[in-house]
Amino acid sequence: MVYAMQKTIGLQGDAQMQALLVRELRRQQQTLQMIPSENYASADVLRANGSVLSNKYAEGYAGKRYYQGNEVVDEIEEVAIARAKKLFGAQHVNVQPYSGSPANMAVYHALLKPGEKILGMKLSMGGHLTHGHGVNFSSRYFKAVQYDVDEKTGLLDFEALRKIALKEKPQIIVSGATAYPRMIDFKAFDEIAQEVGAYSFADISHIAGLVVGGVHKSPLPFTDVVMSTTHKTLRGPRGAMLMCKNEDGVVVIPEGVDEKERFKLKDLARKIDSAVFPGLQGGPHMQSIAAKAVAFHEALQPEFKSYAIQVVRNAKVLALVLMEHGIKVVTEGTDTHLVLVDLRPQGKSVGREAAVALERAGIVANANTVPFDTASPFMPSGLRLGTPALTTRGMRESEMKEIGGWISAILLDLKNTELQLRVRACVEELCARFPIYTELEE
Ligand code: DSN
């Protein structure tokens, strides 16, 4: 048994860390992963991410590095970029950002001077810290103005957004969210940005896999800059990427674009690249870039489209089952991979208690604010549930019905620990029927 465990993770000289890594593998195998921003990357992605590339420094870009020994990593980065361009129909791609927050920082660094204005969605409405939240660099070094969703419907309100944009005249308008369950109209964002002379910037971290799977509208090629993390619905390694317009890209610049505009397009790519390196980052994590390339290859396969379709189908069924049990769901459903549960009918600030109760039952979700929540982000009144990881396990509508029933029962009886333990046994049995990472077991 001890021998088998050592083989499974494979650490030879550090028994303490070996045991912890095996424990985490078992936790992922034996619980239902329902945090919408998490997924199970393939064993190949994990292998690339844990490869010898971790040893290599490669400041710069392919063909222009500040260290020697780059013949292999240059090719790896070029392959990653070519695959990403194909996947998203992007004109220019940078695969070096370490993660989403630094990538967003690079965009602001590239396009704004300190003190210029960002217009982004409020965190409590479903935005992200880096979209201008008060405690974040995005509002310390820039002036941040924030938009809400509509209080009645929970939906984006483009008339209100346009009014703010016309009044505030931001230099950049950020679209994209971490807790918005409906389709985002990126075209409408871009039109408002154009009207007020701002850059349009889409953060598609949550929905990138749905975009490439064709089940969410894409912000490309019209949005000026697009950022995505690579580890959420896209199912790659922890990391991020930036895409923007560029004169020399795959997408041909339409006839009639004048010289000034052509220069701006070219300039944008140059600005983004130099903001990432040397503006903010040093050596790119080549192991992560190789793992991104593997994930892009996987997402280019026809099966990935079926995966994305199923992620959304599963989320829709989950939302429906919760509502049938009397649970309040923000916007009364979902178009995406996530379901935002409003627990205010169960009591203000019960999100954390609910997440802990579910965790006791082996269902891992996260407490989250809901629009117009008066509770704090740490003790919010909502819960965020997602289907990307469960869908990767192969679960479908019938499993969602079962899981939705368990979640509803727990949410409606939060103090009932005996129920939570009973559900835990069912969860373990379900997980055993949909195994993950068997290829990592030896
Ligand atoms: N932390 C991520 C999420 O869970 O949505 C966003 O960066």
C-alpha cells in the first residue's frame, strides 16, 4: 500500500509532501468539484506542467531571448501561440502571463497611464477584483468606476452602462465576470467603448472553454484586448493568455482601414507584449506554456465541443432542479457553466455556512456574494456552483438531477449534519462510478 502510494505521486525523497499530495489526489477523486472556476486538467497537461521545462529561463520572446539554450522553448512557445490563434481566431496571442490578475495588470499597464480610468463590473455584482475593486491595484493606480447589474433582473443593463460611460469617459471598458450566469453581449460592450473612445477589454477567464466550444458568443475579433486564464472551462494548466488585434494576424484587416488605424492595430500587440515582458514579468514559465499548448491541442479536438455543450446542459438542469426544490437562483437559470444561488431567503450571510455544510457532504462549492448583497464578501449570502469539473468526469443530466436534489436538501436544512453525512456516502459512491486520474495510479 505504501509502495503503491509512492508510485502514484512519485516523490522519492520527501515522505511528508508525498503523503500530502496523495491526500489531495484522493480528495479530488472522492468529492464533487463544483467551484465553477476549477476543473480537472488532463494527465498530459499535468505532465507537461511538471516537466524539465521548469528549469529553463527564457526572458524575451521566441527569436529574441536574453539567455542562451532556447531552441526548444522557442518552438514550444510558437506552437502554443499558433494553436491559440487557431482555437480563438485571434490575431495576436501572448501566452506568457502567469495568471489572470497579472495578465489584467499587463493590459492596464499597456494601455493606460497611472490615474486614467477603468470602467468595470463591481465584484459584488459578479465582476473580479482586478476590474476596479477598491482594495485592488486596479483602483489604487487607476481611477475605477464600476457598473452594476439590474436590481430586478440580475442582468447586465447596457443603457445604464452607456450612461456611465458617456459621463465618465473611461479609457478602457472591461467586460467579463466571475459570477454572472448569463450570456455576455461583448458586441454591445465594444460598441459603447467605440462610442466613448475607450479600449474594449474582455476578461473571458470563466467562459473561454464555452467560447471555443461554440456555446458562448466570442468577443473576438472585434474586442481590442481579450484575456483568459487557461485553467477554468478551458481545462489547461494554471496560467493566462492575452489576445489582441494586430496588423500581421490570422484575421485579415478589412478593406478600407486607413493607415492611422492600421498603425494602432499593430501598436496594440507591441504594447501588450512589452507590458507583459519586460513591463511586469521576468522569465516566462515555460512548463506552463507547454502545458497550455497541450490544453489548446485538446480543445481543438471535436470532443471538446461536445464537452462544452454538456457543461451548459448540466448547469441548466442543475439550476432547474434547485428551483424545483424552492431554492432561489439568480436570473432564474443559467446560459453558462455556473449557477448562482441566492440564499437570502435562508438568511443573510449564510453562504459560508452552506458551503461548509456541502463540504461535509463531499460537495465542494464556494460562498459568493449575490447582486445587491449587503453581507461581506467573506460571509456572503450566496453560493456559486459550477459544472465544468463534473462534466469532465463524464457526468450528465441524470447525475445533475441527483446532485441537485442532495444540494437542495442540505441547503434547506443547514444544521442537519446527519443528512450531510448520509449524502457524503452517496457522493463517494457516485465519484467511484466516475473515476478521475486513473492514469496517474500505479
Ligand atoms: N478566483 C477566480 C474565481 O474563482 O472565479 C477568479 O479569479
